Amino acid sequence: MSIPTLGAAAALPDNRAMSNADFALPIDAVLPEVISALRDTCRVVLQAPPGAGKTTRVPLAMLDARLTQGRILMLEPRRLAARAAAARMAESLGEETGQTVGFRVRGASAVSKNTRIEVVTEGILTRMLQDNPDLPGIGAVIFDEFHERSLNADLGLALCLEVAGALRDDLLLVAMSATLDAAPVAALMAAPIVTSEGRSFEVVPRWLDKPMGKQRLENAVADLTLRALAEAPGSALVFLPGEGEIRRVEALLRSTLPSDCTLAPLFGALDFKTQQAAIAPVRSGRKVVLATSIAETSLTIEGIRIVVDAGRSRRALFDPASGMSRLVTERVTRAEATQRAGRAGRVEAGVAYKLWTRGEEGALAAFPPAEIEAGDLTGFALELALWGAQAEELSFVTPPHAGRLAEAQAVLRMLGALDDTGRITDHGRKLAKLPLHPRLAHMVARGGPRAPLLAALLAERDPMRGAPVDLSLRMDALAGKRTAAAPHAPTLARIKAEAKRLGRMTKADGPDALGVLAALAYPDRLGLRRKGDAPRYVLSGGKGAVLPEADPMAGARLLVATDLDGDPREARIRQAALITDAELRATFADQIHWQDVCTWSRREGRVLTRQQEVFDALVLEDRTWPDAPAEAVAVAMLDGVRQLGLKPGKAATLFLARARLMSAPFPDFSEAHLMETLDDWLLPHLAGVRSTGDWKGFDITPALKARLTWEQQQELDRAAPAHFETPLGRRVAIDYSGELPGISLRLQEMFGVTRHPTVGGQPLQVTLLSPAQRPVQVTMDIPGFWASSYADVRKDMRGRYPRHPWPEDPTVADPTLRAKPRGT
């Protein structure tokens, strides 16, 4: 077997025809270099632009070169691409699929004992490696379209590199891509890079003259498509982010397309026959294919000479904080735009119409994020555990984020797939064998007869979008019952077929109630209705969720949310199953318990003492705890103090001002240190304090003083006494909060004082007050005041306060606070 473009000496056996492989493709020029690199190093990274022909030419060239006696396994990211690639290679050999070239995808296969090239979806390689790490019978593994960087491709390459290093040094490894940044992958693989020349036919880019503005995406795409069909010959491939946009553009174009044009949608949820029809050549006229990113790679659609790119891509982003994935629509990257535009030049020169301006193109990101950076790592973490390796022990182009991987491992522990040390359990091994997300696999492994059907339903797109959230409506539709909302028949058929396949793989002898099954898969998404009119729920994992108020399930006390929109603040529930209290208690009996709760309520401004029956974050029963221990109340009150702050009263403020004058080894009385050590000094004194009002009236001075030993208190009184004793024997508090310690008192109370008062060896700042308690003089020298300014003060004060004594010589007068009797 050979390929004519490899050289004149290569010839096919007489009974085989080359059909559409007879024409040359750009990849043909570098195939000898690819074969040479594999002979020398067993590895190669191949860069080849769209339309170069790498998908169908490279496996056949490897087979023709007899590089290995084993089968050649080629991985494709999508089922449609896998089947199409196998069909094209088989056709080029004049054979039916399943002879020399076969395929295996979920739910379908065409292989035989004669199959030498097997095209598979990426998850199949992972299963093969886990079952037989030395890959018996496999001589080469080709990772096609590696630039898509799916989790399975990244993991498969990492496992293959370890196998090649430890068990199979003869294993051939090829990574191929049109838009891949090849250097990091080549460095990881220790492989040479082979680059093919550009596509065989020119693609002319055409941008918008000005930004799209506020026009709806669907309207703008429909207008651009009609313009493209009017300006350029051939069929058109229109890239849109999802099925919803495809259906809306289809409706807009249905009555406006030229009469020679046929519309064909193409997205993953379509059945295989409809997908085949979309990529098949038309007998006459032109075709307009409205496609998602499914058409970006490995598919040649006959007659396509026009690409219309809406410039949007839909990705699933996983939020480990909420444990939910959400679909986001983002601008395409430059790599994606290049890949899409290349579809127009696969068989002839073409034109790529872009729904953005040339200036906007420079702002596009270079590459889309790898799934290992943005996706759910739960299945990935299970495969690592089954392999028996830590992520850091394997070679990844992009290592997984340690925190997000830890979140995934926490989910697996919750499901019983990992033990407390992170090792896989027997139950985890069972889950890994099922072609499902670990959550759904756990439900199937633990559930009853309906579990496979529900798993297939939850793994598929919603067959009744727009219907009420109740999962039982979907199950009724699958059972053939009439429902208010019409289900999507092809989706129902896929679900039923997958359920049969899953049913053959498991024993269904567990609980079968719909809510219980859903709870097995999502034990962290049991929802308990909050108090109030709105249908808001707290989920057992601690997050919030909300139902549409008009939904029939809006009054439910308990439910299991099986599909949410991923909003990190309060997710909207799109699918849910009812569950009763009795079912919850029976299913999670070992995880439900009573707990005593003593906690500070910021909203109510007091300590709440409750006894609660809880399941994770759900409070199933709640009652008062009248005899809560005083110590527990005090501990909870500390949280209130942390929120409210110390707020010392007058006495405490004066004490703190004095204490903060002292230096080490005297205790630290700074506010920051006091707040950090509340448990040490304040807790023993909080008896009876349990609300904001109690705290406002609480004097912390005794608690502060208790931090000092008797000796330290004596030292403080000597160095910074709390009071000054006036000549009348009255104690006046000394204020230490300013730059200098000071006192304030009536001027008459200082009569007879001829030496300025001091504290700690320094003069006090004395504020002398009038009989009306208003400052008259601030002085640091009482004798000097008597000798100088007093005469002017006396003159002014005698007129204002005639009943109070104002002697000419205050140094010999008696101190007093009394006024003279009336008439004197």
C-alpha cells in the first residue's frame, strides 16, 4: 500500500483505487521528513495549516513506510471528525470503513481484524492506557488537532510519554496541529518540529469597514452572509457560537437566500445522519452550512469557498468556588480565526468574511485557553488517581492549577472515589470504568434501574429547553408520556440509546426515586428553601440558587439542583428534582447530625443560641438553646466585638492613654494588639454581654487593668498617675491623650499654689477654667501666671463673675470653689 504523492516508486496494489487522494496536497512535500523524524527519534511535532491534508495523509504515509507492525491509533477531538477522517482514508484506498482503516467513537465503531489505522475519540486512548499501560498491539499514537488542548489529549500525551519512557521505547508519538504553538510541545516530547508550507489555495480576508455596533449578532451575521453569497462564488460555511444562534440565523436566512442555496445546520447535538448531510456535497446549486466550532478542524466540506465568521466562541468555564461550569460566549482568538478562515481554501481559492474590523483583530487573544486551565478537573483527577501518579510526576504542556485540582479531589472524596490520603478506592475504580462524569458514574453505581437513563439525560443537552425545571417531565418524555412542552425527538433518541449502553455496564440494585438518584450525583446541590416569598434556596454546598417565581416547583421545600447557570453569587436553577425529608434522611443518615450553635448575628446585633439538625450547609430543624453555657456565649460575643470594635468609655480611654506611655516589658496596649488578643484578656470578663446594647454599656477598664500585675499597677501609678490632687483634696483625672499630660480645673481651686504641679518629673499642662467652666488660661508655669497675666484676667473676670473671689495676690489666698454670699 502506498500513496502516489510520496514518489514514483510508490504504487498501490491493482485492486485499490485512490479516488479523491490522487491530487497533491501541501502536506505531501514534508511527509518524507515526518517519516525520517519518526525513524530517528520515534517522535515528531507537525505544524500544517488548514487544508494541508495532514489528517488523512500522515497515517497512510506511516503505514506505507512500515514504521511499525502495530496498529496506528489517531485521536480526534470530535466524533464527527473521527468518522469523517476514517471514511476519507478508507475511500482513498478504495475500501469500506472498517477494513484497513476503521474508527471507534462512543456508541459506534467500524473495525476488523485487518484494521491497521484506527481513528478514535480522545477518551478511548485514556481507557486503553488505564487497562493496558503497555498498549499491546499499538505501534503509534497520533494526536490530531492537538491545538484544541482537550483534557483527554493533554492527559493522553502525558501518559504516553511516561509509557514510552518506562515500557515502550518503540512507541511512535505524533502531535499534529494547524495553529499550535509548537515549541513548548516539541520541548515536552523531545521531538523535532516539521512544518508544512501554507494551504494549497489562497484565502482572501475581508473585514468590516466599521465596528458592528449595537446590531444583534444574528442580524449582522445574516446580512454578512447574504453579502458574501452575492460577492463570491461557491458554498459558504458560517461559524456561530451555538445552536441557539444557528437556529435564529437559519430563520432569518430561510426566506432571503438565493434560490440556488440550501441551508444546513451543523452542531454536536444533531444526529449523525444530519451531520453527514451537512458535510456532503450538494448535487446542484450552493450550500450554506451554519456551524459551531465543530467545523473548525478535520472536516472538509465539499464546495466551501466562503467562510463567514461571527467572531464568537462558546466555552465551558469551571468555577471551583461554586463547583459549577458555565457557558460563556467570548471573542474568538487569532488561532481560531485562522483555523476557521482556512476552511475556505481546502479545495479552491476562497474568501473569509470576518464580523470585525481589521483594527479589532489586533486585540484578539493569541490562543484559546486549554481545557486543563478552564475546565472541570474532576474526571481528570480520577484518571490520575487510577494511574497512581501525582500531576507533578507527569509531563504536561500546561500543568493543572494545584488549587483547582485539590477542589476536584475534594469532590471525589465526597463521592467516595478517593480515600482520605488521596488514593483511589475500589468504588473509584468502578467509577473510572464508566464513560461518565464521576458524579453521574457514582449515581449509576449506587442507584436503581432508572439511574442509567437519568445519567444519560443529565450528560446530554436538555431535550426540553424552556420547559419547567422539574426533571420528572424529561423522564416522562423518555417514557413516551405526553408532556406540556414538546421534547426534542433526536435528543431523546440519543439519550435512550446511551441509557441502554450504560445499563449493560452496571448492576442497578439501589434506590430508584428520582430525587434520591439526583442527590447521589449532586450531594452538594441539595437545596433548602429560604424563608420568604421568593423561591430562593441555600444549597448543601453552601452556595445560593434561585428558581423562576412562576415555576411549578417554586414552592418546594427541598430539591436537588442538577443544572445551574453557574452564576457565582446566586445561580439560576435550570433543572431540578424534588426530594422529600424522609428520602434525604434515609440517603444521608450518616451525614445528618444535631449541633449546638452559638454565634454572633451581624444582622440582629446579638448572640444567637440555637440547636440545629444539619446536613452540610442545610439546617433541617432549628430550635432555641435556652441553657447555652455562658462561656460559649462569651466566645460568640467576641465575634461581635471584632465587628463592633473596642469603643472604650471615658475611664478606659484614660487608662489606655496612661498605659500606652509605658515601654516594654510593660504589656502592649495598642488597639491592634488588643484586638488580636481578645480571647486572652477580654473573654473572662464578658459574662452577661450578648448584644450590641450590652457592649455599648460595658466598661472594659477592669479587663484592661487585669492584664497588669500588682507591681506593674504600682509602677504605672508612679510613672503616670491617674489623678492630680488639688489643694482642696479633690482628685482631678489627668489626661494623657495629648502631647503633654494635662488637667483642667477652676482657677480659684489653685489659689495659694506657688509651685507648678508635675507628673513623672515633667510639668503638667494646666487649663484654668472660669466659674462657667470655660478655659481662661493654659499654662505650664502657675507662679509665672500669677505674676504676669493674672492681673488682666482678674480685671476681666471680676466684672463677669462678681460673686466669685478674685484676690489681688492669689499666692496667699485660700483655694475655694464657693461663691461669695449674696450682698457681699
